[in-house]
Amino acid sequence: MSRIVLMGSGETAPAMVKTHRAVISAAGDGPCVLLDTPYGFQVNADDLTHRTLRYFDESVGQRVVPAQWRHRDLPPADRERVLAQLSQASWVFAGPGSPTYALNQWRDTALHGAIGDVVARGGTVVLGSAAAVTAGRWALPVYEIYKVGVAPYWADGLDLLSRFLDLEVAVIPHFDNAEGGTYDTRFCYLGEERLDSLEQQLPEDAAVLGIDEHTALLIDVASGAVEVSGAGHVTVRRRGSAEQIPAGSVLSVADLRGMSTGVAHAPVSDTPAPVVTEDGVAGEQPSLDREMQTLRAAFDEAMAVGEVDAAVAAVLALDDSIAAWSADTLQSDALDRARRELRAMVVRLGELAKVGTDDPAAIVAPVVEAVLTARRQARDDKDFVVSDLLRDVLVAGGVTVQDTTEGAQWSFDRTNDEEPGSSP
């Protein structure tokens, strides 16, 4: 089955496991190959390769072999080895990094055509985040614009979508990115103003194909069928006018082509039912942050009522989530935040282990009663200095004493004990 699959982000995250399994199961019997070029310039390239291979092996259940093309000037033997790998592959994957770095290493080399040849002979090419940018006729130089501050411009892409589907588009992943918080990082960190500027540089009959994070666009080249899966939308945008295609939608390449040229709209059909998966409902952004918030709430609730087993279960679940999301190559500080949260939860459990889950008043009661007995004896002996001293000691320890006709009544005041991080 000839397929082009584009992912907006999270291509090695738990949220995309089901999509990968479905795509690989239909890809044929040839080897599955990871092409490392987009991140080949990074000093942690070997680690990214290792994490990606482990993700496919352990999470997806598929052995993937690496093809190392980190620079265009490879020794002849190494170059031919990679080309041979691609010539036999039924499935090729490339993901995070720099789109322009990848294009510069592929352009005017045999690899440039070899990627498209995988599709031409019936294989599947999966391009995620940075690599997805390369699929269109025009490619976004996101590093140069967002990180360096170069004036917005388009680079030449691989043009896979034009070659096989007659789609004249620029692909922009991370389309719904919201990491900026108070500033606009939508559209792969461009923001609205820079995207508007870039759109003015495109021909009238061209469009932007935006893919949300943790969302995939699956295109069957042979049949012309198109499917959107994952958590978000695919957006076809022309000069500021946008049409969204939600996850769960099935349409055709002809539909996409009509939308991209402005001669047709998204096909009118029944609204697709929300796609419910183990990762949630389509449209709800799966993320480690969301899992962390849910588990912290469960932990706090359990601690408030002394349900130690439930609190421990929340801690273990967060630890499992961190392990699962650690394979994700998306550049984010979510893992650091989750680890800090995990440590805080463990500290609270440790403090709970010191004092137990019983009512603190019940724990201190024997001591308080003994002191009150001594105080009562001092009062009977008219030794009011000792009596007052014993009362002051109790008050300093958080015990309020009230003398009544029926004797001394006391209560345990925990106000001074409830500092951030203290046990309930």
C-alpha cells in the first residue's frame, strides 16, 4: 500500500502508538527503516536514535533499523549502504530536528529521490514534525525564522505531495502549539503575523496544510483515500481563510486538492463521532502535563482521607507515565516538571510514613493526658508556677487547654504544622 503519513508532533509519544501500529501493519513485509538526517546535526543524535528505536520496539512492537545519513558528504560505502536500505524498505520514518538541515543534506543527492521511490514502489513514508515540513513544495525554515530571527521566507521542499497527489502546499506541523502561553506560538512557532507574511509569498492556487500536535494525516496514494487520526485537526488555509478537518474524518485527495485551490470546501457529511482511544477523546490534547495534573489531583484526594494505597498507586502511575513519555522526541520541559512533581509526591509519602495516618490528636493524646495530670496535681498542691509552666508547654506544642467545671479540656491545633509539603 503506497502511503504518505504526516504527523504534526508527538511522533514518538504514547498518543501515536495506535496510529503507528495501524500504518505499519499495512506497510508490507520489507524492513522498517529510521532515517536520522533531520536531527543529524545535534550532539545527542545517537541518543535520539536509541530512544526512537526503543519506542518502536517496546511501545509499537516493531523492530526498526537505523539508516545513518547525517551529512551529504558520506563515504561512498556508507552512502550506498543507506540507499540499499531504502531500496528494500517497506516503511521509512523520519522525525524531529531541522527541516532545512535535512533538505540541505538530501538535495542534489541520490537520497532525495530515494525517499519518494519508497512510495512509488508501494511502500510507506512517515514524516513527523520537522520531517513533515519537507513533504510539501515549499518548506518552512522554522529554526532560521523562530530561533535566528531571519525574515520569513520559504525554502524548496521535497515536493512529495505534488509528485504523487498534485497538491501544491506547504506543510506546517505543530499547528495548534500553545507553549508560548502569553505569546503566539501557533503554526510551528510562527504566530499569526509571520504566517500571514509567508502566505503572501505563495502563489494564488497554493495553500498551507496545517497539522495539529499529536495528529496524523494518512494518505493512501493508490486509492486517493485520506484519513485524519489522533487528537486534533488538519487545517487547509489559504490567505487567512481556514477549513478544519477533525480527527476521525475520512475524505479524498480530490477533496483536499479542491480545498487547497479554493474551488471546493470540506466535504459536507455527518459530523464524525469523537474518536475515543486509550489516550482520550479526539480534540483533547494528550500530554504528560495533563496526565500529571490528573494523577496529582488523585494523589491529593487520597492523601486528604488517608488512603495510602490510592496515593501510592497515583505515584506509581505517574512514574509509568514519565517512562512512557520519555521516548517522545518533542522538545519540552514537561518531563522535568513531571519529575519534580513525582519527587514532591514521594516526599509527602515519606512524611506520612513518619507520623502515620491516624489523627495527630490521637497520637499525642497519651502525652497530653500525662502532662494534664501533672498540671492538675500541681494546682492541687497550689504550685501555680509549675501549673502555668505545664500549660505553656502544651500551648507551645499546639495543644489548647481550657479549664472547665468538669476539668481541663484540650484540643490539638495543627495550624502551625500545615506548611507546604507537610503531611495531612
